[in-house]
Amino acid sequence: MAIEKTLSIVKPNSTLDNNIGNIMAVFEKNGLRISGAKFARLSKEKAEGFYIEHKERPFFGELVNFMTSGPVMLIVLEGENAVAKNRELMGATNPANAAEGTIRKLYAKSVGENSVHGSDSATAAEREIAYFFERNEVMNRF
Ligand code: CMP
């Protein structure tokens, strides 16, 4: 399996709950390396553009409000099978359905305030990383 990169976003509920380090530790303890990272406050326009595929969903406004309500940690993860590995570590979108030990089971509050975002495919990861990072801000760690 090739080395991949994927994007993780530590969402405002988890930055405000002091869980940035705990979440990064889950990645590092499970074979993913941090290849880029930025602490940021997203503008409404930046959050809307990121989630453009959800524009017609009833929760779009709520999602954008939440993602701009506080700081986020944008993280590029690198590793073998990184997209799937990150999704496994996050757990189900709705924390009520997330497996024991996953990030969302440990730290999420609800389907909206679900602690982390993770790219859902290698194609999405490429787009999402380029949306937040310049090329020279991402390292190759493997
Ligand atoms: P994320 O992986 O960031 O991608 C889209 C987000 O929409 C998802 O995580 C959830 O946080 C959010 N979402 C999905 N369903 C709902 C919902 N019913 N209400 C609020 N937010 C939702």
C-alpha cells in the first residue's frame, strides 16, 4: 500500500476542550505522521467553500456557523493507507455510532460537534490539503 496524505481538522469543540494534543497523540501513536499543521480561525467564506458539496443539505448553515465559531487545527497526516487509517481512528460521523476508543467516541458531543473532519478519499484529500496549505507548508515525512 502506498504512502498517502490526508487532511484532518480538529473542530472548534475539541480545540476549546483542550483536546488538540490528545487527538494528535492518537494519530502519532497509530503510525500517522504530522506533515503540516496550522491553527486558524476560518472565515465564513472559507468554511462555505470547504463544505461546498453539502450546500443543499439542511444542516449546511449550522455546519458553517459551528466551524467558524472558534479556532480549528488543520493537520496534514501522512502514512501508509492514511485516508482509511484516519477514518478508522475518527470513528463514525455520529458519535452515538462511533466504536469504543475512536476519537469521536472519546471527544465528540454530537453529529455536528463531532471533534474531527477527515478526508473521505485520496481525491478529496488532495483537494482539501490544497485548499488550506501551500505546497511548501507540507513536508514529506516518509
Ligand atoms: P465532516 O466530516 O466534517 O463533514 C460534513 C459534516 O457535516 C460532518 O462531519 C458532520 O459534522 C456534519 N453533519 C452531518 N450530518 C449533520 C447533521 N444532521 N446535523 C449537523 N451537522 C451534520
